[in-house]
Amino acid sequence: MNSEELFEKSKAIIPGGVNSPVRAFKSVGGTPFFVRRADGAKLYTVDGNTYFDFVCTWGPALFGHNNPRIREAVVKAAESGTSFGAPCQAEYEMARLITDMVPCAQMVRMTNSGTEATMSCVRLARGFTGRDRIVKFAGCYHGHVDSLLVKAGSGALTFGNPDSAGVPQDLAKLTSVLEYNDIPALEEYFSKFGGETAAVIVEPYPANAGLMLPQNGFLKELRRITKEYGALLIFDEVITGFRIAEGGAQQKEGVMPDLCALGKIIGGGLPVGAFAGRRDIMEFLAPLGPVYQAGTLSGNPLAMAAGKTALEMILEDKPHARLQKSTDLITEAISACAKERGVALQIPKTCGLFGLYFSEDRVDNFSQAMKSSAKNYKKFFKGCLKRGVYFAPSPYESCFLSLSHDDAELENCAEIIGEVFRKEF
């Protein structure tokens, strides 16, 4: 079957035909392609098409698709069994690597997804502080957790509103949503509700509404204010962890959270998540403490083998300078193509990660991000896809690079993107 046939048949038995909404191509139009295999920086579809990939499975493929060393580690682990439901040595080895690499990680607990990790961070923060309220920021996505699928109310300090059907209003009221990079709003909130607030959760580099970067010492102020009021600071580093620096955004920014959520790269392409933090907080988890969290497949030996190998490769290869060079190469090329055609385009970037905002002005928060031209992004996406280059099928997602994106291929992509701007804009 080709992609169109597969999609039509899938829609009869899978809601929307996909197992994660963005894959349905609703924001950009058209039929999603179905992948037959992936290798290095490329995807190969059931239709016989090949795409140069700037999605990288939304972040995990730091070393490219189907990396031979990671694949070999999974195959070797599978020879001993796929799941034990009991401790294994690989779990300890994985925890040792995470606690060595991530600044805030004195203890770590494995989960099966980033959503589980952020959910557990929030529950642990509430249990540890004895408080119920939490704060998140508009445009930061922390998985499909009820407490975190909340959007802002009509005013900066109003209670949050559910951002999905099925999220109770009473639960949403415990979450306040502020604008990212807005220190005065943060100070005003804490002056009113600081004593009731268990935690602030933030993507240090929000990467689920394009890519927003922290400005004016925002993260340092966030750390200062939470400490002052006795609230915990949770960094959601599911995307930034190990990608933008060996120790993630907390290392790059020099800001130490109390807890952090991890995922993507620590699974080497397999389903995984983890949360880590201060020893006194983590010891509130069962079986040591009163906060319950569990998972049948947590610490799965295949995921541990893949993730452990990925982290070992980071430590051995020290790849971030090379990844930053690749990021600079492609973003500068795209920027030049847009400028040549007089197309307004902002490209915030960090190591291995960048955003595309078709906007005149720099984007520092979610409200500004939403002003980006979805029409222009759709034109860009379709023009690139037609020519064999795959970007995120949504105007408000980030773009990822891997260490398989070599200079020659990136330069070829730049030429293709130049053609897209010349012929589509």
C-alpha cells in the first residue's frame, strides 16, 4: 500500500489515522507520508520517496537514524530478554551516567515517556512542599498531563483554563499560566500566591511553539524568585537535555533547578523518560517516601541499552561544537535565502535546534510566536517537501539536526531551500 491508502485505512481504526496529532499534517495540508525505513539523516517512504530530515523523530535521533552502535546495543540486550519487571544492571549504569552528566541530578527515576516524567515532577513537588498550585508558561508543552494541559485565563493572574476536553476546570484552577520572559508578571504572581505555590515548571528553551530563547536573565530571576518563596523550580529538559549541551540547558545557562524531566535522547530512539533532582526531594518517592510513582516497563533493558549507548557516545565524541557548526550553517543559509526574496523570517537557534518564525520581529514569548505567518510556513513546508526536504508539519514546532547532517548535505539543502524561496514566494 502507498501512503494515501495506508492513511485512509488507518483512519478507520486509529483516531485521525495517526498516533500523535501533529503527524496528521492538518496544519500544513496534504496526506502524511508513511516511513518504510530511516537511516542517517534520511527517511525512506513506502511511496519510494527519500526525504532529508529536519525532524529527527522530534529530537531523539542525535546521532542520526538507525545508528549502528545503538542498534547493536539493542540487539545484544534483546538476546537476554525484552522486559524483566525486576532490577537490572543497565538501570544502575544509566542512572550513573545521568547523575554524572546533569548538574541537578543527585538521584534519578526512570519512566517510559517525557509525559510521565513531567507528571511525576509535579506530583513530587506538591508532595514535598505540601502546596497545590503550580505555574507554567504559555507556549511551553510538558506532555499531555491534565495539570499541564492548561492555557492562560483572560488576565495574567487569573486561574488557568483547560486546554483540552477532559481536563476538569477545578484541576486547571490550580495551574497559573504566565508569559515566558516576563519577569514583572512572575514577581506579581508570587507576591500574591507565592506561599501557595509548589513549583514552577518551564522548558528552559521553549521548543514546542517554534523556539524561544531566554532573555534578560529570565532563568536566573526565575531561580531567585522560586527560592525566595520556597517553591521548587522544575526544568523540562525532555528536548534540551543532552542536545544543546552535555548537561542540557541548566549547564549552558548556569541555572540549577530542583528537579528536571528528561527524555528523547536518553532512549536512543526507544520510548523512555526520566526525572531527576535533589536527593532530599527525590527521597520523597516511594518506596522511601509518601509520593507514589511506578511503571511496569520503567528501566526496560532495551531502552536502557540504547540510551546508555547514546550517552556514552556523547561523553566520548564531545559532539556539541560540531553540532553547533552545522546549526549555524543551515540557519544562516535559510536566513540568506529569505532575505534575498524579502521574506520576513526570524530564526532563533541553539545547538542542534532552531525555529522558523515568518515574522518581522524577534519572538520572545507565545503571543509573539502566534503572530508568525502560518500561511508562509505552509508554503515553505510544501515547497521543501516537494523537493525532498522534510521540516516539521506544523508552523509552531522546532527543527532538529543530528550528527548525520554533514556539511555537503546541508549545503545541498540550502540550495533546495533557495529554490523554494525563489519559486514559491
